[in-house]
Amino acid sequence: MITNHEITIYNYNHCYEEEFLNNIGFSIAPEIGGPKRVKKLLKLIKNQNFKHLSRAHVHDQPASLPVQHVALMDELIEDELVLVNANKMHVQSSEHITTIVASSYHTNCLGHEIICDKSCARRFNKGSLLVITTADGCGWGHSSSEAALYAISHGDNYFSQELLRTKLLVADLRIQDIAHSMQVAASFIEQELINRKSLSGTTTYLQTVVSKRADENKFDIVVYSIGDMKVFLYRPSTHAIVDITAINSRNGDPTDPGGRLGKFPKKSDLRNASLFHHPALKGDIIIQISDGIYDCLSPETLNISGEETSRFIEKALLALLNDSPCELQTIAHRLINHSMALTTPARLFLEENERCTLPNDHSQFPGKPDHVLVTVARIGIN
């Protein structure tokens, strides 16, 4: 069964108040934006000595994952929960998890009023199991927001239930069982989004599960991805990083997420549904982001040529995190700050020219206004 235990949530409700923003070091409109921000980022990258972790392994089916046993669990005792469903800038934290959502759209459009990026993160059994489920509703409006919310809330629950059911049937849990439970959860969500008339929107979907190994103090990361959200593994001890979901890019088309759950137009788009696996250590940090964040780190939207997208984004992330303490809120704030700052010229242009379309000129308008989501979590036992 699933039980609650020592849930500690700090819910900041008045995120637009100037005093609160100053206290957490967050600025909605930083002074350095647009092209100047790109130059600053490139300077930071140039001054870095980069270390990359090995690429994650991609798998078609759970059976192809390496045989690795998971720490035994007869029940799931919840240590922490961070669930974010908000329509304005929102910060929510627990001891080991921080999530921030915001909108970098201009204030006169529907995208600013209804945020479609959602996140649910839970730690179980004193940190031996971490589950992060995020979704980015495709497009704008209530239907997209509702599809994303349904995906994160039910994806989290379906996974937990399927994992415990599997535990009753096998002697030892393996990461293959975790991957199977993740696929079952996504399948249930897909069926519901297709069959329920009240759910007309579509959404990308990304679930990350970090589990402790049974025989050593190491961890395994399993990711199931549909669409274009991303997961990075950051190792503060060596200042190294890797894009676990490196292959789920959109091939240069920002309007095509590569896959989505829901009626598109009648069934889900599962073109890039993928399983990923990567080992992890205690103290490593998971950074899970929506495209509103990484589009502001991508060479294509920064008007930079000759760079491989995943490697450049990794370098940009490391540059932003270079001198930061390994505090989860600091990491999340820096990524949100960067996205808000970079898109300031685009936001100002659209606010001053309501009937105009933003020119396709990334030299003047770098990045891409969007909903932005960051969930950061620390791996390890309490």
C-alpha cells in the first residue's frame, strides 16, 4: 500500500510580490536580456572546463535493460510530495525537491493566463525511490492544461500501483519491472485521454524513476519519454552533466514535439516514445525541464550555428550552474531567470505590437516565449 509519512511542502503563494522575489533572488525582468544575454552565456561557456557524463542507453522494451535488482519494498511510504498545478508563477519545495513553473509569454495572450506545464514529484522509503512525472500540454488553453494535469496525477498513481502489484508476483524487483510499470502507466493514461470525451487536449509526457540498487549504495535512473521534455543528470562532485534524453529532439521544428498523448486527431502520436537508462550516485541531481527552458539554451534559437544541440545545451547548463551552491532552489531559479531574461525582447515586442507576429529573427529575439517548468531533485538516502 501507499502511505504518507513526514510530507514537508513549502508552498509560496504570492510569487509576484517584490519582497518575496528579492528574498529568493528571483527577478521576472532581469536587466540583461535578449542578444546581450546570449553574449553573456557564450562568455560563461567559453570560460568553462566541461565534463560530460557518458550518454544514457536507449531501449525499445523493458526486457532489454540490464539486469539490476532494486532495493526491496513491501510498501511505498511517502517521504515528500511536490505537486505543481498553477496558472501563475509558482514555486514549491520540499527538503529534496524543488519545482518552479512560470510563463514567459507576453501578458496580453491566452498563454500567459493558463500555464500548461505540470509536475508531480515524490520520494518514497527514505529516498530509495524517487518518481518525477511531468507533462507539457500541447498548445494553449484549458484543454491542454487539463490533459497535462491528468497525465501527471494519474501517471504517478498508476505507476505506483503497478509496481506494487508486480512486487506481489516476483521474488525480486528489477529495473525491468520499473520500466514495465512506467509503460503500463503511460498506456492507461493514453487510453483515458483517447476515450474520455471530457478530455480533448493533448500533452507530452515524461516520467523519471530513480531507484536504489539492492546490493550497493548506487542508483539507477529509468526514463520513459513521449514528446520533447528533457531530463539531465548533474553530478556536483565533478561538475559534470549529461542529457539523458538526448535523442528525443524535434529535428529543428519547434512546433512538433515529436510525440504526444491524446486525440491527435484520433489517436496518440507515439513516434518518439523511448526508454532511457543511466546509473547514478548518491548526491547526484536530476534536472527535469520543459521546452520553454531548453529552447532558451539551444543553439537554434540563440542564432548559433555549427553546434550539436544536446552537447551545447549541456555546456550552457553547466555554465549557468558553475558558481552556484548545490541548492535545489538556486538551480531552479537560475534556469527560470535565464529563460525570462532571454525572452524579454520578444515579450516587449508582442506587448507593444499586439496584432503583429514575432519576426523569425533569433539575432534580435533569441529564445522562445513559452510556459517554463523546472523540477530539481537530489538523489540519495536520508
